[in-house]
Amino acid sequence: MSLSMHAMSVPIFTRTLGNLAAILDKAAAHAQAKKIDPAVLLNARLYPDMFALTRQVQLASDHAKGAAARLAGQEPPKFEDVETTVEQLQARIARTIEFLRGIDAKAFDGADTREISLKFRDTVHKHSGLVYLCHIALPNFFFHATTAYDILRHNGVELGKRDFIGSN
Amino acid sequence: MSLSMHAMSVPIFTRTLGNLAAILDKAAAHAQAKKIDPAVLLNARLYPDMFALTRQVQLASDHAKGAAARLAGQEPPKFEDVETTVEQLQARIARTIEFLRGIDAKAFDGADTREISLKFRDTVHKHSGLVYLCHIALPNFFFHATTAYDILRHNGVELGKRDFIGSN
């Protein structure tokens, strides 16, 4: 594998999303063992005005599929944010990974200089694909994936950084 | 700026470290306004067996300088982990950014296929530079930077994701 915009995006997203799915498995097992309603974990947050676990996972999914689609010159697919169980979040992660793996790596050729337009309210922000990947997509993706992990750790689920990083 | 191993590492690290320094400024201002000893925030953690804020910042620094040095074919500089104040953590971040900016971008040429050896206890793990950057360096860096942010948010410091991502 050599350096490319595809190599710097899709495998990073799929790997961390896969690790996040395994982390959710551990959360579900923890809830069962401790007789905790899994919804308590899914609705947990680190501060009242921060997003709960479910939303953190949805946003990690959104940033991954949004980034890969935009860099490949496609419209990001819209997933409804309707998950209320661990199984549904797992399905969303699986669907995200499937989408990511389905994009032809060749579609990322030239994506570093491709113009990416992002709309926030009434303003359109334009970036090169490289700036978008480095300073928006990757930081946002890892921000939400890590915060999902942090919420579960804070709630006593036995996880270690290896669960987040994966074994190398 | 075009795609390169330098572009995919150094600017990502320096930007997020700069944002982390600004986040620590807000934490110090919050502590002063609320008459909280800043050491309370520096020693805060999300769970008893997780690292406290100070260590999260040190580790973000370590992963950034370690990754950039290794990819550039250099020995990572050793910084002593002795910080006990916000000012000292700021100085560490500044020193890390200075080191990152001081590496010649040309030293990263071919880093995607360069063999990177990592020693954990008695085992040496070998990876290509690309795998190391994608699956070890970036996830670890963002893991610790995000957890630093999460610790401060959890302790009531008024921050938003924009503080972490920066304005685009």
C-alpha cells in the first residue's frame, strides 16, 4: 500500500469503526453482567451539553462516510439518526464500513487538490481535499470516536487503549 | 500544498497542539474565575485507572514528536515528563511544535515505505511508515488530545468542538 488520499482516509475510518463496534460489544456485555439497561450507557454523556454516546457513534459514522464520499467526488449518503439500541448502532457501523469499502479507490485520485464545499447554515466553506481531510475530517472523526470510548470508560466499562487502537 | 507524508503528519499535529494550548488557556481562565486550584484540573481524570489531564497532554506531545521524528528517519527527542502547571504544559506544547516545524519536509520523502521499529517491552514491532502513521500515530495522537478536551469539558470548562477543531 502506498501513500494516496484513499490510503489516508478509508482504511483509517474502517479500522477505527471496527474497533468501535468491538467496544460496543464490550459495553453490551458489561451492561448484561452488571444488570444495567444498555440504554443508560447509550444515553450517557460527559457533561449535560455534550452529546450522548449514541450521537457520538452516529457522528463518527457521518464524518467517515461524508469525508470518503466528498473526497471521491460523490454525494455523502444520508443515514437517518434513528438508532436506539446497541444492535442498531452496530448495524449503522457495519453499513458505514460497507459504504466505505464500496467506493473505488481510483475515485480518490486527485482528491488532494479537489475543491470540497461544506455548507454550514447559510455559509459555504471551500477547502482543498487535503486541507479538508487533515484539518476537518480526521480530527472530527477521531474526536467523536474517542469521546464514545471516553463515555464508556467513564461509566466503568472495562476497556483499554488497545481496544481503541487495535492490535498492531 | 500537495499530498505527502509530511503534509499528512506535521500540520495535523501542529494545528491540534496549537488548539490544545488555547484550550488550556481557557481552562486556566476558568480556574481563576471560579477560584479553583488549576492543579485540580490538571489532575482530573475520567476514571480512576485512566490518565489525568497532564499525562494526556504529555502523551499527545509524545505521539506527535515521536511520529514526526520516526517518519523523518530521526530518533524521537526525549522530553522529561515533569510538568506540574498549565504554564509548563504550554511550554511543552510550544517546544513540541518548534521541534515539528524544525524538521525538513524533505526528510519525509519515502517515509510511507520506510520501516518503523517500535519497541514495547521486549518485543519489536515493525511497520511501514504509512501503516504506522494511519493506524498508530494519528489514532494515538487524537485519542490523547480528545481525552484532554473531554476531561476539561467534564469538569465544566466552557469549550466547544470548535476549540478542538479550530476555525476553518
